[in-house]
Amino acid sequence: MLLTITYEGENAADLGYLLHKNPYRPQEFKVSHGRAYVFYPELSERRATAALLLDIDPIGLVRGKDGARGGGLFDYVNDRPYASSSFMSVAISQVYGTAMSGRSESRQELADSPLDLTAKVVMQPCRDGRTMLERVFGPLGYEISCETFPADESFPAWGESGHVNLTLRGRKRLRDLLRHLYVLIPVFDRQKHYWVGADEVDKLVRLGEDWLPDHPEKGFIARRFLKRQRPLVNMALERLAEANATDGEILPVCPTGEPTAALDLNARRLERVARELKARNVKKAIDLGCGDGRLMAQLAKDPQFTLIVGMDASHAALARAEERLRLKDAGDALRERVRLFQGGLTYRDSRLEGFDAACAVEVIEHLDPPRLEAFAGVVFGKARPRVIVLTTPNREYNANYPGLPPGALRHPDHRFEWTRAEFRDWVTKISERFGYGCEFGDIGDSDPDHGTPTQMAVFTISWKWPPEPYRLRYPNRADWDTRTVPIEIPEPCR
């Protein structure tokens, strides 16, 4: 079975940096029941193609692995060595695992950018018909084409084969393309060569968190990925619903009213926040209101961050974060570097102190407006990290959400949502009060009238808080002994 990925653009050979595979020599890897080979059949300044070829041992599939107990998984006559299936998904994760994570030491900016990519999956099972392929891949923004074949050229009456050569074209980040392929290739195949249990639910939620909660066929995808095991499917759908509720965003449409492909707004937010922290050389960061730990998981991939701490008021959210970060099975080094604790944002807590940066991503809108004063005092006044990154929805952009009544908020737990002017006014007052400089940013697709769906402020310390009390010297009338007295500075003058 064969998977090719083609990149068209300037310095196309950089595809090798993104895949972490040298384009100038073939490479071989041992995988389950066979071997995988990576090579580049096409390489030029403007176009590069990487091929992942799987050579599956058909005898090993029937007899089982050497030294393993029990027999094999399939009958002697099967299509496993030829049809793209769960074997291909496993090979993608093993061979392109670093690329799936989105890391690239030498080309990180390119790895974070959408690229003109084309993926061709040879012998993709298609027993559900081409329509289902379009319903699954279409909402992700791909242009789809299929090459079909007769089931047997000697017997035309048998009709077309149940397999196609599937081609997907789109402007995507490489990590997103690989994650889509990993999840969706086995969805169209009715057999899997590995045990499907709760671990597969974790994989589905982790790799689909940015696009699956809003996919119109998420039920079909979950059922097929989990081999129709109802308890696992229900668990996956429940966790996807929680992830969507946590995000609290609704997918927009174009200003013309035409539907767009799914916009991974939460992923954009997390990437932007991580980029702001990295640019300011942050090493110790705390995520205030960490939820299920998505930002922490992203920061944990970068060795620059030596301490990553998450705080949330919800024990259930912390349990999900612990599961996402795999802290139960982690070694001492990871447990020391990544930590979680329960707490509130409006109460003074010494555990919030000592960090280079604090993040509050889509958090403040969940606080009652009268509690914002306490939040500011705790975070800006007491914890006082040198960098604070804060994001919140832009209420003006709600006009782009179909079905959202005028004046309604994006999420039932939001206590308020600010316009751009209201947000800038609050940020400016907080900055002046606590001695921070501030920079504003926008996240998401921009509307000419309403701005972007998410607004961001990055605070950096500009002067010390609280200030040292000024002291005046005065002569003692008896011996001119010099003494000092503190003078309290009125708050408007600080």
C-alpha cells in the first residue's frame, strides 16, 4: 500500500524538514507485520513528493508474529497487503509521528503555516461509495478526486471495485493533513489489526479535538473508528461534546453567507499564545483555567518550557487534563515539569507566584463582572508574572454566527462578552494601574466590519508594583538627627 504527499511552493525540498525524513536517501522502518519505506520520487525547487510504501507480510498476517502466542488475524486470501487500512494509520504515526505533532526545529514557522498539499492514498476502501468520501473529507476543506477500477477486467458484469485511488488537495498544515489521514483512512475499512479499547477513544479525541467536534459526520467517524462498540462510541461523543462546550465557539460563515470549511479557532488561539510565550523567552508558565489541558499539552512539546502548571476550579476538568497529559503513567521528570492543581482565580494563592508568564485563554468571560476586580488583584497585583497573555471573545463578531440571536452570547456559561472598544478600555486601565505595558492582537479570520472572533492582550511589566514608599528627610530641631517617614502614594498617582 502506498501514500504520497506532495508539496508545491518555494523551497519545496523543505518538505523533508517537516517530515523529518532526508529527501536524498531512502529510509526503511520496521512496522507491525512488515516494513515501511520512505523515499522521494519527485524533488525540485517548486515541487516535492514524499512516498510512504508499506510492505506487509501476508504469511505473517495468517500465522502470527514470530514468538507470539495464538494464530494470525486474517484468512489466507485477504486484501491486507494491498488496501490502505489500519496498517497505514499505524505506519503514519510511527514514521511521521514528529510531523503529526507539528514540531520542526529548523522550520517551525513553515510547520505552523498552511501549505499547498496533495495526498494520494492508493487502494482506499470505498464500499460506502464515493458520496461518503465526500461527506467525510469535504467539510475539512479538501478537493476530492477518485480513480476507480473494474472489480475484474475479465468479468465486467461485476461492476467497479470497492477500492479507489483517493486524491485530496487543499491548503493545510502538514500536521492537520496527517491527523486527518490517520483517523479517516481506517474509517472506511471494516477490519482493524489491533485491539480497540479505551486507548483508541483517547487517540480519537486527541487527534480530532481541533476538527471532529464540529464535523457533520462525527457520529459515523466515531462508530467506524471504534468498530461500532457502543460504550466506546458514546464515551468518545461525550468527550467531543465536552471539548466543544469548553471551546464555546460557533463555526462562522463567509460574509456572503456561504459556508466555510471548519476553522480550528481554538487551535489558532493556542498556537498564538504559545508563540507569544516562546518569543518572550518564557520558561515557567501557568495556565489559569487550564480546562482539559490543551495549551499545556502544546507547551509540553517544546523543551524551552521547563515548568508548565495548570490551575482550574473544576476537578472534572483537571481529571481530563491529567488524562490528556498522561501524567498517571509519566516518569518523575515529566511529573516534575508538568503539574496540576485545583484553585480559584479570584482568591489570593501563593501557588500562583514565581512564574515567568500566566495565561488566561477564554477565561475571564466566565467570571461575573464584579469579580473581575478580584481577578485583577490576584493575577496582576499579587502573582505578578512578567508576562500575561489574555484572550476573550469579540462580541461584535457574533453577527457572523448564523442562528445566534442578536445580543446572545456564544456560550451559556459566558457572563459577558466585550466589544473591541470595551476590551481595550479594560486592558488599558489594568495596565496603568498595575504597571504593565500592553500589546493587542487579533486571532481568527477577520471581518471588515466586526474584526476577528477572538481578541488578545499581552501584558509585560513596565514598572515595579507595589512601588517603594517615598521617604522625606527632615532635621530634628534638637540635634538635626536625620530620620525618615513613609509617605503613602494615592492610587491615582501610582
